[in-house]
Amino acid sequence: MLLAAVLLGSASVFAQSGNNEPSTGDVNGDGIVDVADITAVIKIIKDGGGTAAKTLEATVFARSVSATISGRISNGTQPLVEYHASGTDQWSTLSESMVKVNGTRFTAELTGIRPATTYTYRVTAGSAKSGELTFTTAGEQQLENAGFEEWSSIKAASGYDLLQPWGEGKTPYWGTGNQGATTVGASNSTYLDEGGRRFANLKSKYIIVKFAAGNIFTGDYLETDGTNGVLSFGRPFTSFPTKMRFDYRYKTSTITKTGGSWKEPWGKYISREMYESMKGKPDTCCIYVALGDWEPQKYTYKYGEKKGQTIDVPYLIRTKPSALHLMDLNDPHLIAYGELSKGEDVPDSNLSSWVTETIDINYRVTNRQPKYIIVVASSSKYGDYFTGGEESLLQIDNLELLYE
């Protein structure tokens, strides 16, 4: 520690490491020998000499069943991470394989922990200690009306019954395209009672001038712009599920309808080659879940009783090509996503039994909290392009978010 000794005017001044050997000069443990180490030496002298007490700073980002602890350490040290749940004082030691070190920074991944639980943790690296710190994991949130038990009906202006996936007088959680379909025809996103259960019954069909997929989604159908839908996707959600499980059956049919000639705005979401090759192939159902921290968009109604009213929309969907805005899987606000697509009968063309399916929710980032959840089920995956088979039928029930 010659530099410090010269500047302090005393050749006898030096710092010592934790093993009582003279240090290399990096007294404050930042991996660099500089003026900051002189300040550390002065503090040691003021404190009576001896080993410098070091505090390790650590931060944590907690999810529902996992958490990430990160911080800065001295170069060449391996952090020891210990933790325990509230209500017990028995410490668990995190395996070294779950701790990644990059120079003077470390990241530790805790998995298999419990939702809505407070944990105490501490990190030790060499002579540096974090002290005991705490975090609380996020709770488990579930989808509302996830068994599609509650429905109500009103008369559309056309005289058709407009089926709605919420009980009479209840606050909507799910929406469908029925508001658009019933401007010229019957609802095609309905429910059935069969075998002691009620479930969503989503049927694709051609309605006078356009193809319409049967669908159900978390959000609201806002209005119809010409023959195109304007939708609000998403419901408030701040948890971190790892999977989504549901029961479903699917009967595919040959794609006979498309949205006509290629529209250039579609190119952001689908390739022209794919679109132009779909006709004559089996239709595909799609069920997906998305978590994101989208900033709400403003939307002003253009038609009807709400004309001129402006609302906040979590994620705006517009199928009109000149104002196209669909689900964008490259959106930087998309935190996690999982999808099931099937282009075949499940389990068979007679829909003889239910199949339970579980899809993984894959996180693209692990240090941001969701604001909204979007869940969509459609009997024709490419219904946004008015493409699909007229007899495709998706039946779905018992959606459940898993935390594993």
C-alpha cells in the first residue's frame, strides 16, 4: 500500500486483508487501486486500525415462485447466498451452480420458493457481508370466470341475440367478437351445457360479407369500424405464473375463406408467402397468454352512444388494414408469452372427449413486473386476416394459471 503510505506521510501505514496479510492495495474491494482506497485506509486508522469491515450491497427482484438477487463483490470472490422463509430460522444455502459471477458482479437465482411469502436472505463474499435483508414474493392471481360459467344476453340493434361472457349486472372480464358478428348475423362465440359442465363454444363462420373466427379474450369489444373490429385487450395483473392449463376440444376444417388480396400492413405480423399459401389447408386454433407492462393508449369512440368518449386501453387491437394494430410478439413491453396452436382434430372429429393441455409461459425478461394479462382463444388463428375454415370449432373450459 505504498501509494497510501506516501500520500499519508507515513511508511508504516498499510491495510490488511481478512487473513491478516497485507492487502494488494484494493482496500475497499472494488477491484481497483485508486484514491478511494486511501479514504478506506484513513477510516481504518480512525477506527483503530486492523481489518476493514466491508458491507456487501445486494438487491433482489422477487416474482411469485422465484427471485433474483444481484450485487457487487470483490474480484475473485465467490458469493455464499443463504435464505429462509418467515416463520423459520433454518437457513438454506443456494447451490453455487445457481450463482453466476462476472468480474465484480454476481447474480443468484432462487427457485422453488412460495408465492406471497416473506423471505430473509444474506450474502457473504470474502470478508464482505450484506447483513440480513428481506423480500416478499408476489401472490397467485387467477383469471375471473375461467370456467365460462357466467353468460348473459341482450338484443343487438339488428335483432339478433348478443351473447356476453359475463353474468347479468356483472363487470365484464372476457370479451368476444359477437358485437361485430351480430350487426349482420347471429353470435358465433357462445356456450354449451353438456355432461354437467358449461364451456365456451367458439365457431368460425362466414357472416354475409366477411369471415369471422369464434373467439374469446380478456378485454372488451369496443366498436365496429365499417366491418372491422376495434378491441381492448388486457386486464390488470401483477403476478408471475409459469404455466396455463385448460381443457379443450377442436374440430378443424379446410380453409376456404381469406381476406382477399394481400394487404401491405399485414406484413408486420405475417409473411405474404404464408398468407397466400393458406387456402386449402387445415385451419388452426390458437390459445395464447401474454403478460406485459404496456402503457395504456387513448382511444376515442367514433360511433354510437359513446361517440366522442375517450378511454384508456391496455392494448389496442384494430383489424382495419389502414389502421392495423394486432398482437405484436416483438413488442418491447411483452414480458412473457405462451401459445398452443393446433391444425388437427383434438381428440378426433367427433370431439368424443376433453383433452387437458398445459402451456409454458416463457419470460423474456425477469426484472419487470407485469401490468396486464392477455388471454385469447380463437377457432381460427388467422381470423385477424379474415382467413379460416367455416366449420372450425374450438371448445374450451377450466383455464387455470399455475405457479410452479
